[in-house]
Amino acid sequence: MARDYATAIHLLNSLQTNAAILEAVRKQGSLLNTMSLPEFRGFVQRIGYKPSDLNSLAIIHVAGTKGKGSTSAFCESILRKTEIAGHNGLSRPLKTGLYTSPHLKEVRERIRINGSPVSKELFANHFFNVWDKLEATKASTLSQCPRQPTSSPTATQPAVVDRDHPDKPNYFRYLTLMSFHLFMQEKVDVVILETGVGGEYDCTNFIEKPVACGITSLGFDHMSILGETIDKIAWHKAGIIKVGLADAPIITAPQVPEAISVIRERAKERKASKLIEISDQDIKSLADIKLGLPGAHQRSNAAVARALCQEWIAARQAAGASVHATPDTIQAGLQDARWPGRCQHVRTPKFANIDWYIDGAHTPESLTVCAEWFRDVVTSSTTASATEPVYLVFNCTHGREGSRLFPPLIEMFKNVPLAGVVFCTNTPFEVMPTTESDMTNHTVMPDPELKAQASLRDTWTALTQGMDAFAGTRVDVAGSVEAAATLIDGREGAKRVLVTGSLHLLGSLLTYLDVDCS
């Protein structure tokens, strides 16, 4: 077996949970795994670490519904410009590690060192290091936990993931496990660690001593796992606060009253040393800084990141590390931050007449922010593009409902004339390669009849029925990003296209357009 990047991705994809199994578990009422942390500790031990070993990574742990990726990117950019004195007395920039999800084009985007995705060679090397260690303990693991049948799961016997390697963690957990191993072996000075879903039972939460924890803006997402109300969601997100860890401050973005009260209560219960609530004044103090990530909403994320980095630097200094950053360092980090797929403008030779505006937004709150950003783009235009027709390309996944997501977009497009809408799948090409790739997704049921897109179309049509602003808007469905782009490009003249909703949709567009996501 080759031990290259392509083989690593093939094996990684074999760890995805089959869509049919996911649906069987979902029908039981919840996808929440309350045993996630002890299970993950077992995997950590199988590859040769104790949880306490990872304290050396000096982790900043970030949870939230909106902006946790952007906040993590801001943190990484600031700390990459921060200096530390080495054993020889000479200063050097911190070596940063960043772990986020999902990826847009390539899996290796999830694991970054000094802001750049790890190389394919480094990814493959550490992938197989972890794989080999798990293989070495496979027999004993399976003998202790014999494989159970996957048919007819019940509340007392949940469905077991039916895949080729039942002794190994699933896709996300494997990447999380591998990222810790990679960061340890590459000897980074700090890791900015983004949670996957929630916080309390998220596998990233097995860490014992983060240096600081951040909670970005909370909203409604992953409700089948986290709960239907904002206080339940806040309970999960605030689960990253560690019990009895007196020297790990918590920084939270402004929250709605129901959320902040839960965060305060959990911080009190867990005896957090400090809870810092970002204020409007904290956010306004960044008004004169041109942030590297566009959009007025990014000032809140930047304020959380600034506070996290200040607390991290102070904690490391208190621990004896010669870490130094000036206000100018922090400002430069905020200005130079980059995060693909968020409020991003793209032009490519492939479609010379199209300006693409892309923003991953899959909650009502994040779509409100997206709509505000795009409205500002359109209304502030003073060039010939101000008269170019506007199109929307949209998709959402995992049971998210158009009726909840569309209102912010509809409200914005009442004042921004919309020529057409295309609801398309997350598939980049009309004819997909037959080999496994970074874009392979076994967790979604095939939908050749485009029922999901037709449902989105029907919901949009119903919500805009009778509105004069949408009387001339054409609404289509498409089986791929390529089909959607070709459809829009076939209409006369230059155009501006907002692509939003699923991050997987954005990744497929960037793949089709061959845009660099590094």
C-alpha cells in the first residue's frame, strides 16, 4: 500500500459514517454521544500519549455558532507575529498550530502550521504514523469491544458505525487525533483549537489545561444534537470551561440574555478564574482598524481574538516564557488575517464576466450578517458594476430548513434587485471523478432527483409570492456547481453572484473555479 496523500485520503474517507447509519441513529431522536470524551481518551492513549502530555501545546480553545473559524484565524495571525525568546536568548516568532473544520477544497486545510495548510507530504507522514499505532493495538481493542450488528438499533443498543475499520475513530475524530500528534511532533508553541459541534461532548474537549477559552456568538444550529433552545445550545458551548482550572480565563462575545446567563452560571459552577464579556466599547475600539476579514461583524470576532491573545500572552509570561507582543503586533495580526470562504470576493479567468461573492452562512443569524455584508458591497459600488444584475446560488444541508434561513436574504433582496436564484447541490462537477478525493462525502444520501433543491425552490417561491421585488426573479435548480455557473454565465452581460449557505457549497465552487484556499 502506498503511503502518500491520496492513499491517506482514501483511508480517511473509509472512516466516514455511512448516511444510512446516520439516518438510523437520527431516528432514535438524537445524534449526541455522551461517551465521546472517554472514548477519545482511549484513542489518545492508543497512539502513545496521556491527555496531560498535550498541555505543552498551550491551547486556546474556541467554541461558538458564528465566527469561531474567523476568531481562530485572527488569533493565529496575531500569535504568528508574536515573538518568544529561545534557549539561546534570541527572539523568534511563535510557531503556531491551527485546527479548524470543515475544509473547503482539501482536507489538509484543517491543520495549519504558521497559517498555511500542512503539505501533502507532512499530512501523509503523520496520518500513517497514527494509523500504524492504531493498527498495532487493533486486535486487543476489537477483542475488548466486539463488533455489534448495525441492524435495528434501539435506544439501549445504539447503531454502530458500519465501516471497514471499526477499531478506529470516525473521520472528524481521526483528524483531531492526528492534529494533536502532528502538533506535538512538529513542536508548535501554541495551538488554536476550534471545536467541531458544541463543546461539552465534542472530542476536542478532552484537553485538560487550555491556556484560554473563547466563546463566539451563539445561535441556532445542530439543534438535533445540541437542543432546540438557545439556553441548551449555550450549555453545550460553555462546556469547554474546565472544572477547577483556576488559571484559564473565558472570553465570550456579546450574547443574547438567555445565552449569557447560562455561560455565567457554568463559569461559576466550574470555578473559572475569569469571565471576560466583550463589550460594545471593546468592539468600537477596533472601528479604525482595517481588519483582514471584511464585514462589520468581524469586529466582534476580532475583539474576542484580541482578548484571547492578550490573556494567552499574560499567562505564558506568568509561567516564565519570554513572550512579547506590542499593541502594533496585535493590530498587524488583525489586519493581516485571512480566512477563505468568509465574505470573500473572487474573480477568475474562467468566468471573466462574473464577480463571485462567497460567504459560508448556514444559520439565520449568520445569513443576516451575510446579507448585511453583500448589501453594503452592492450599495457602496461606484463603478459600472453597480448596474450589473445580481444572482444568488444557495444550498443547505443536514436538515436545515429554508423557511428558517431565507428571511434575511429575502429582506435584503427587497432592496437589491435579484435577477435569478439557483439552488444547487454541493457537487462541484457535472461528471465527478470516480476515485476517492478530499470532496468525497459518504454522510449524505444520494439525491439524483434533486428533491432537496426542489424543496428549497418551492419554499423560496412560497415566501416571495406576491412580492413585487421578486416578480421578475427566475428560480432554477441545478445538479452541480458547474451546472449553476454555466446557467448564470449563459445570461448576457457582466454579473454579480452571491454564493452562500453550506460551506461545502463554497468549497465546491472554489474547487470548480480552481481557487487557492491556502
